[in-house]
Amino acid sequence: MADKQFVSATEENGVAKRSLSLGPLPNSQELERLEKIAPGSAEKIIDDIMAESDHRRSLEKKEQKEYWHSRKSGNRAALFVAVAMIGCTFSLVYFGHPIAGTLFGGTTFLSVVGMFINGKDEQSENEDN
């Protein structure tokens, strides 16, 4: 989220002055000027900034919670699929199809290893950003 910019222009002794404040809060002179123009406005500005900050943090917490819930669900699904594939592999070998069982088990194993390696690569890329 981009920081807000507050620009104020004043005139003193015929000289125009301009100030720029980067960030969510205007500088103290600007707050004083606003308070003189509209009493209570400085407090309202500060309260609004605090409320916006609290809202942003609550959204970030919600996003993190949903992310980890999604990761857990995905891991559980992957575990279920892997156990099912191992069961199929053993069944094929047990019922007299050793070549098919070996091929099925080998490709399953390589697929699972590939997913974990790919997941680690994506995690590393996300940490770099």
C-alpha cells in the first residue's frame, strides 16, 4: 500500500511556502493548521489512520490464517493420495503383476519427490520476493 502524501501551501510575508509530508500522518504544523480551521480534525485524522492500520493488520492475519489452512489441507490430501498409491502398488505386486506394480510405484515415487522439490523451489522464490 502506498503512503499518503500531504501537501500544504502557506503564505508568510508575501512568500509562498510549500511543504510535503510523506507517510500516513501530516506533519505537526499541518495538523495544527487543520485543528485551527476545524477543531477536532487532527484527532479525527489520527483516529482514521489508526483504524486503517488496525484494519490492514486484521486483513493480513486473516490472509495468513487462510494460507496455512490451505497448506495443511493440501498436505493432508497429498498424504492420502500417496498412501492410496502405495496401496495400489503393493496390490499389483501381490496379485501377480510385478512389472506393472514396479512401474506404478516408481512413477508415483518420482511424482511425489518432484512435487516436494517443486514446492521447495516455489517457497524459496517467495521468500526472495
